[in-house]
Amino acid sequence: MATKQPRRQPNPQGDVEVVERHEARTPRRYHVVFHNDDYTTMEFVIMALLTLFDKSEAEAMEIMLAVHHRGYGIVGSYTRDEAETKAEQTMELARQHGQPLRVTTEPEGAGGGGS
């Protein structure tokens, strides 16, 4: 299978080349990860998932149980900006409710949240 090479055009001054690329790249996706601790309540985790991530009650319960049993739970996959914003919003909500929930973001395929 032949690979497309960028079309090269000489610069009018002759000293620099301009490379045209016509391929669109899909932005890398990032996971939002909730981490388990001994203090954040299960009820708070479910409430955050329902209100900030629009999860159904069944999805929220499944994620909360993953956090509880595995030590972390992947909430969703988003663009980097969306993931970071959602993580910050969740941490702020946790602070407002006196919960020490830790939320991180990581690139998809980076190891599953075990940091």
C-alpha cells in the first residue's frame, strides 16, 4: 500500500520549503479517572457522576464499584481540554462538599489509571 507523501513546493526565495498536509488527525483522547480513598463517600461519587458526567444510575453505580474495588475507575474518554475541565469541576465539587476525592486525566492506553 502506497503512503501519501506531502506535496513539496519550492519557496519563491529558494531557501525554504513549504510542506502542505491535507490529512486531518483525530485528537488524542484522555480518560477521566476517579481514585479511591478511605473518606470520599460512595454517595458523593455517584452524585458527581450523575450531575457532572450525565451518567445513568446504573453506569454511576458500576463506576463507583470499580473505584471501590479496583482503586480507580475510568469515568469517560474526552478530548484533553474536556477531560481536564471535567476533572477540575469534579475536584471543585468535592472540595465544596468536604470530600478528598482525587480525579486525574491520562491519555488513552496509558495504563488504566493505576497511578
